Amino acid sequence: MAAQSKTYRLKFTGLRLGETGTIALREALAQALGVATERIESVRILRRSLDARQRTLCYEYSLAADICLTAEEFERISSDSRFSLYQEEPMPVGPRLSLKQRPVVVGCGPAGLFAALALAERGCPPLVIERGERISGRVAAVQAFWKHGELNPESNVVFGEGGAGTFSDGKLTARGSSPFKQRVLEELVACGADSDILFDTRAHVGTDRLRRVIPALVERLQQRGVEFRFGRRLDDIVIEQGRVRSVHIAGEMLETGLVVLAVGHSARDTVRMLAGRGMRIEPKGFAVGARIEHPQDLIDCAMRRDGSARSAYGPADYALKHQDTVSGRGVYSFCMCPGGLVIGCSSQPETLCVNGMSFSKRSGSRANAAIVVTVAPDDFNSNDALGGIAFQEHIERLAYAAGGIPYYAPAQCVADFVRGCASIDLPCEHITYTPGVTPADLASLLPVFIVDPLRRALAAFDKKIPGFIEQGILIGFETRTSSPVRMLRDPDTFQAAGIAGLVPVGEGAGYSGGIVSSAVDGLRAGWRVG
């Protein structure tokens, strides 16, 4: 009599393979299991990462599979540490909300959009207000800024539909896993993102695709009853007896008992207004440095064991960190953009800051990343909760002045920065920043506590990536790695400390960093509040 079989759902880790096709995965998994391929009923990729440590590049997978096994086969496989029973964590279901007045979400970035999604699914589709324009108009404003230095303080790289992430590399990485994170990724796929983002450890969408995905997400929310008003800034908020009563938007007063604040890390005027209305805000650490740009081929050859440049696996990236023993500060690369561009992301007149951006194919000839030094509240006036904002603004004003021409960026050859001498000439034909750059001594514009650790870290990074110094260009400055403030909130209800009905979320509130973590924070808040 044949042995009885049943279907087990198993997780398998550590499968190394150069292909992603279902047939190849089934065959490789069957071989690892020691069973016939037809016994594998289904297979799904949970995680995929590129392993560049070997001479031959390949992917390393974690898989979930439904497999028909006998009890003896299951017992044999269970002794293999690569296998375990797999069960997905369910997405929590929040109770329906019953509110007298329509909730208001401030900000149309990831945190605001996904907070709106959660509220809509709980029966209270909100009004979403956004100071910037929709993407079509926003792109025109951004292009005018990059080409001609014409800044629109209300609609720019950081304000508008989709938030700051719209003009970025579009990275979708976040630590850990949760049903909230999976829900975010699934919504983005439903709106046109590639399905690979569901499992790639270094997933990205690219700014070109995000400009299509975000409007599709907005449309899906509108179909669920969410209303959007663009070109509307939060001017004031009325708090009475420890509770939100209304908001003032473009001269209009709207009564509401629930306001989700998803304003992003650059709405400094809004943060100052909130501080004046009694919101409890504390300073927090962040990081400051400069964008560094190299030939992409240099990074490809350094990071791939086979010494190759471009390959079927796309351009190489890097993640560097250095603990400076002299100062005790951390120095690290941030938001590395393979095949990307260095962009201006100013939002206030006569201030300058930079970031990185890339398109979905990452096909550019240059690579860039921020190299930043940790900054703590003690480095600025920690008695002032908003001291970090003032610190950022000071550096951004110096950068603007050093550019000489409106929104030209100060730049310096890395070798000159390390040696302590100003650059006279720059290879401008290879620098991607527009509208232009001006040779400068960046060390004269930054505090010594940033300059010295940065120089020592660059020397350490050059040992890991030969040519990092000699072929690098620094473009100043990267000041907005994260919010310099945290809006205090209850960890269970997400409501602001001492203010019922006010819910700070996302990067601007100091609880996330990046597209996915911000979206997750907004989604979790939307399910918890009420």
C-alpha cells in the first residue's frame, strides 16, 4: 500500500540560482528536497538578493512552496535547517470608524496616501490636502527649477503629489517584514509597479515609473471616496481643551476631530506653526554631508568579484560605513543611486540642498550617493526643539551663497577636499547636477566636526573602492537625510501627546525614513486611530 501524502507549506532559505523563472526554481527546489518536481504544487519568491561575493553572480532566494510529501519525507526534510513550516502573518482588520466630521489628512506623500487608504477601508474616507501640485504640474515646476533656477516654494521636489519620493531613486527597502509592508508593496504593484518589488531586497521603482504609479494610487483612493485638494497648504490648526477642533486651509476653516499630519521632512513652516500651537516636539539626531559622484563603471568593477562593468544584473551599488574613532561619529553612505543623477531639492528661497535620483533602468553613466556624518542635538542648540531645523537652514544658505549663481551648487574634487585645498577646475561635462556647479572649498562651509570625520571616512572608503577619492566629485550639501525633530505621540493610539485627534506620521513626524517605512507608518496609524 502506497504511503499517505499530504501538502505542506514550507519555507526554504539559501537557494542560489542565476534564474528567476518558475520552472528553474521548481527544479532547483526539488533537487534540494530530494523529491520529484511534480510534487511541488506551487512556489513563490519571498525574498531575492543578488550575491556578488562569488566570481559568478547569482541570486539567493527564500521561497514559500506547497509540497506534497509523505510523513517520512517530511520528517527527513524537517531535519534540514534550510526548511521550516511557513505561515503568513495576517493583515490586522481594524474596526469601522464612526466620526461626526470628515477626517483630514495633511500631505500626499506615502504616509498620507496610505493613512487615507486605511481610513477609507474603515468607512471614513478623508479629505487629503497637499500644498503642492499634481505630478503633471509639479514636473513642469521642477524642470524650471533644474534648468533655470526658478524655485516654486509651494510645488517642487519635496512638495506635491507623491511627496519627496517621487523625485528620487524610488527605493522600496525597509527593515523587517510585516503584513503592513506587504500590503504597501501589493498596492504599488496594483498601481503599475513591477511585481519584482514584492521580493527584491533592494527593490526600486525609479522616478519615471513613480510618476505613473502615484496618480494611479490617487485614482484608486478617489474611487473609495477619498477627496483630494492640491495647491492647499495647512495654514493653522485650532486646538481647544486638548482636542483638535478645526484646520485653516487657504483661508477656509474646516471643522474636524481627526487630523493626520503627514507633512514630510521639509515642511518647516508647518512644524513651526505646530510648535506654536502646543504640539510637543523634541530634537533628534540626523546626518549632514555631501553628494559624491563617480563613473558607474568604477563602482561596477569594484563591487563585482568578476571585475565586470555592466551586466544582466544591472548597475552595482554600495553601502559604506565608517566609525570614526577620533570623534566617535558615524559616517556612512546614504541613498546610493546607481546610474542616477544629483538633483537640487530646495524648498525655500535662497537655500540649497541636494539629493539623488534615478530612472527605472538606472542606465546613466554616473553613480552618486550621500556621504554623511551623524549630527546630534548637542551639536546645535538642543534647548530649542527646532534647533536642528535652524542648523540645516544655516548650511543651506551658505551653500546657496557659495554657488554664486541662483541654485548653482558648490562642488569640489574629492582629492582636493581630502588634501584641504579648493578645486580650481571641475570636470563639469561629467557632473549631472543642473543648472550648474561652482568650484568651492566645501570645508569652509561646514563645521569642523563634520569636515574632519568626513575626510577620514573618505580615506577609509578609498581602500574598499580604489579610485573613490581620485575619481570622485563632491556636491554640497545633503542636509535632509531625515527629520531633525520628532513629534511626540502615543505608541498605541498614534495620537500626539496631549492633543486628541492629532496624528503625526511619517518622516516629518520623525518615525520613518523612506517610501515604504513612511507608507507603513501611515497605514498602521490609519488602522489604529479612533
